[in-house]
Amino acid sequence: MNEIPTGPVAHEIDARLRAALHPERLAVIDDSAKHRGHSGHDPRGESHFTVEIVAEAFAGASRVQRHRLVNQALGELLAERVHALAIKAAAPGE
């Protein structure tokens, strides 16, 4: 699940999550093409993502706490470029 991001926004998501959460596994999946023509679609692309992440930082954390950790790591990128983000966060061994 260590998928290599392709575009600049996906690359930035990957870099920020690696720096903040030191994941064992990380996949940043660009779902933007699936949303072409829908509300929130950015014609520049890279507006909808799924993040699949496994990190020790999530051990003992609730689903809400895990999502908050991801959102904090991404900061203003969520407000400026990302319209939708699906998060699948787990601790090692889950």
C-alpha cells in the first residue's frame, strides 16, 4: 500500500503525512476523475482523494482523533486545494 502519488497535490499530501505521522504504509489515491462534472470538481484536477494510512500514531486513538491527526498534518492544503478527502486510518496490526 505504498502507492506513489502522481500530481503535485498528491505529492504534497504524501510528504506532509510522512513528515507528521511517520506511517508504516501510505497510499494517496487521486479520485478526482470519478467526480468530473460534480460539485467541487476542480478543472485543474487533484480535488478528491482517498488516503489509506497505517501509523503508530493512531494506536489507541478513536476514528475521530485519527481523522483530526490527518487533517492537522494537511493544514491549509485541505481548504485551498482539496475538496474531498476520504480517510482510512489504522494502527499497525489492525
